[in-house]
Amino acid sequence: MLRDLLNHIDVPARVVGFARHVERIHFLPADGVLADPRIASLDFPKLQTIEINRNNLPKATKQACIDSLKALITPTLRSWILKENIFADVYVQAIDGDIWLRLLWERCDQLTIFEIRSNLNFDAQLLWNFLRDTVHLEGLVLAQSITEWLTDDHMVLILGKPNLRSLNIHPIYEVTPATMDRLFHILGHSWMMPKLRNLQLTFDLGAGRTAARLLAVVPNIETVTICLVDGVQGVWNDALDLQVFTALGMSKSLTEIALYPRIGWRLDGVNLLELIRLEHLESLAIVMQWDEPDVRPVPVVTVTGEQWTAFLTGLPKLDSLRLDMGAFHVLATHEEMVTIDKALARIQRVDLTGITLVCSETIESGSS
């Protein structure tokens, strides 16, 4: 860490020498070392990664921080990660994000990782210029303060980057059919993102069918976190939007799926069975996001024992399963129940909130 370099080496010449070999700097949440004026006099020609917290950039020592950042942010930098101080005891007012964003834009044309996990304000034009010119980006994380005013044109800049491997955009920004239309219009109907491996996005206004369109252009996707919303009530259509399960089932490289629907769908076993084509799937979570947590809707999922058995036995590598979609009814025979129990025992982590397993033979005998 930078603090160790400055405080535990007594000979200034050795400090200068060590600084020239530093490749990665990770700041602790309460670290105020950027205010140390000695940093501005050092060279960091091999520095590639800076992992910093907003509390490391206090406005109270603004000029000293700026001078230090000028020494640290150089053309060799490949990764800039700004974290929120979740466990910090004291909230510190940070310097304007435009200060270091401008330095990154002007100096770091080879930047590959850009993660902003803390809410800061940025000049809209400066952010546009940065996203436009960082052509080598491979990983991008954007917090709420940025995504709340992102436009479809910003998404064209982002999703048009040929080397992008990981994208995580705060769910306040929603991809719509208009977004996809613009992407294909600007990038062409043959547009694909073969290098993308990790995706975290929110979809609206026909969320399922929109997500399906994007999944079709990321053939090698490995992990997805998808939020499905219905901001305009009634736009969601099961017949059209549940095709997101078909699209997921065709993404053969998937190892992790997390779906967070906030819609009134009627899912059934046929939709779940689309996923058994994913022979590498290790983790699956489908968790309904309730607008009112204490109010649960009527049953939304009904599957047969045959379907539930085929689903659980059809994913050989699954070791984490979480389903929380309100009432989930499984109607199974005694024989199917035995198979279901064995299949669930094989999965290491299981959370099946709201699932009711009903013996069909008991129902039939009770009605006769």
C-alpha cells in the first residue's frame, strides 16, 4: 500500500526507487495518504491499477489530493476502481469526480477497467467524451448517480466497444425496445458482442422480449443478472416476454443466472425446462422483487411433478438454487417426490421460498 511505502522506508532515495516499481495501489477506506505532499514528487511508471474509496478523496485536502492524483494517474494505468465506503465510520465529502475523470480521459487512453461504485456527480459532456474515447474498455461498472441520466446514445457508445467483457449498470437505467432499435440502427444488424462474459442490466417496456434480443448478440455470455420491470402496466405479455427463458436456454456458456422480475407473469414448467439445455449452469436465482414486500400476489407458478423432476435432474452442475416467486405449486406423484428429494439433496445451496409440494395421488384419492 502507498502508506507503507511512505511511512516505513526511511531513505528518500529508496522511496523513489520503490515507487518506480509499484504496479497496484489499494487504499483502505479510512486512508488519508493522498494528502501527503511527497506523492506529487514521485514517479509511478509501472502503475496499472488503482483501487480507491470515496473517503480517500476528501474535499478538505483537495489540492493535495489533486497533486497526488496527477502523479498516480499516468498513461500506464489500466484499471480505475472507485468504491463506496460502506463500512466507514465517518462520511467524508469527496472532491469533485470531474477532477480525476478528466485526468483519466486526458492521460489514460489504454484504460481497460473502469468501475464507479460510489455516487458522485460528473459533468455530462466529460463523461460522454470519456466513454467515447476509452476504446479499449473491457470492464465497466456505473453507479446510480451516473446511470440516472444515461441515454440510449450512451448505451451505443458502451455496447459498441469491441473488447467489452463485463458490464454492470445500476438498475435505475432501463433498456427498452427503443434502445435495442437504436443499437441495431447505429451498429448494424450484424452487430455482435462475442467477448462479453458478464452482464448486469435492467429491461422495461416488454422487458422479456428486449432482454432476449440482447442475449442473442452475446453468444459467449457466462453470467447474467437481469432485472425485468413493467414500468407501464400491461406492456408485459407472457406470450412474448417469457421468451427470455428460451434465449437464456440458448446461451450455452452460461454458468450463473440471476433473474429479478418485478412483473405479474404466469410462469410454468415449460419455461423452466428451457434452462435444462445449460449443461454448465452452476447457479440459478429467480427472485420476485415486490413493490410492497408484505403483500404477496396470487400463485404465479404451477408445475407438474414430471416437469419439476426433469428440471432438477437436467442441470448436472447446479450447486446453488434460489427461487422466490410467491406461491409455487408442484403437483407430483409419490415416485416423483422421491426423485425430487434426491435431486435437491445433490444441490449444495437450496432456498425455495414459497414452494409447496403436493402429492397428486392424495388429491385424487380425496376426490374419489
